[in-house]
Amino acid sequence: MIEAVIFDMDGVLLDSEPLHDQTNLEILAAYGVNADKTVTNPYVGRASEALWDAMIERFKLPAKPEELIARQWEMVIRHLPESGICESDGLTELLDHIARKGLRATVASSSKVGFVRAVFDHLKLWDRMEGFTGGDEVKHGKPSPDIYRKAAEKIGVSPRNCLAVEDSTAGVLSAKAAGMITVGYVNPTSEGQDISAADRVVGDLREIRDIIDELNPT
């Protein structure tokens, strides 16, 4: 039996990875680095610190990590409302099913709290989710289990009674390490992510309704 569904955000609730890609590559370009998203793909689902520490070392960027992180999140928050990004296909149906089953729903995102709030505003999620945990609320980001454990703790549910939905390698490993049943979601634009460690893999969020029914048959 499960009591709660914990969602990753970027690439699951909305296909925001292209916005992140564009922002990160624009920042690199400002330092004269001509890169494509294959450079940043290994850091999908991970904390910003991991990305920018690696970029500074690889390209010898004359900047401090905190400067680049602040610039990244200011840009994505500013551009989100005009981005045209909608909720992922099937999300409304899945959230309706979760509510009908009497389950809890929350978010565990590597994104900073400010951007999570912006996404909740953008998608009007405040009445659909109990809350969220952002990447800056834990010391160790994904693939560490910290963020999933904290998200479960916030709503008072044991990790073993949670179903996690993830689209990245780091996210799947994080949820599994926290002891959660994990569904890997194949996001159309999240290339290069190995989610094979998930308990189940789906290509449509609506498929998770059947998984929930299998786990909670009544």
C-alpha cells in the first residue's frame, strides 16, 4: 500500500528541461564557451552546485559558483511566465486519480525553492499539492536520498509507503536510495537519462494510474 505520491518537478510536472538547457548554455556562451546540451545533460536532476562546480573546472570560468547559480535561477524564474511551457500531458488526469484514491501528493525538486514556487504559480498547483521540498533545503542533492526523505517527513509518511515519479538518472537513484517505489517517466526531451533502475518505466503519466491501482487495489 502507498499513502503518497512524490513528484520530481522539472521534466515530470512540466517539460522545463529545455528552458534550463537554454539558460545554462546562454550563461556559458557569455564566457565564450560554445557548448551544447550534451555538456550539461549529465547534471540533469542534480543540484546547481554540481553543475556549476563542474563547468568552472572544465572551462576555467572566471566566476564563483554562487554567482552563476544566482544568475541561472534569476533567468529561469524571469523567463518561465513567457516560455509557453504547459503542464505535462496526463498530469491533470493523474492528480485527479490521486485525489480520488485519497493519497497525498507533494514535490521533491532539485530546483531552488524560488523556482519551485514560480512553477506552482505557473501551473496553479497550490491546491493540487500539499507542498514541496526544494534543492536548497537539503545538504546533499540527488542522487543522495536526502530530498526524498525530507519530502516524506514533511507530510508524515514513511518512505516505504511513497511512490516517487522521476525522469532523471540522479532522481531515480535518489528515490530508490530513500526506499521508495519508483516510477521512471520517459520525458520526450530528457535524452541520455538512464532510468532503468526504476521499479517501473512509463512513457505517459496516465499509466501511473494503473500502477497506483495495483498497489492500492481498494
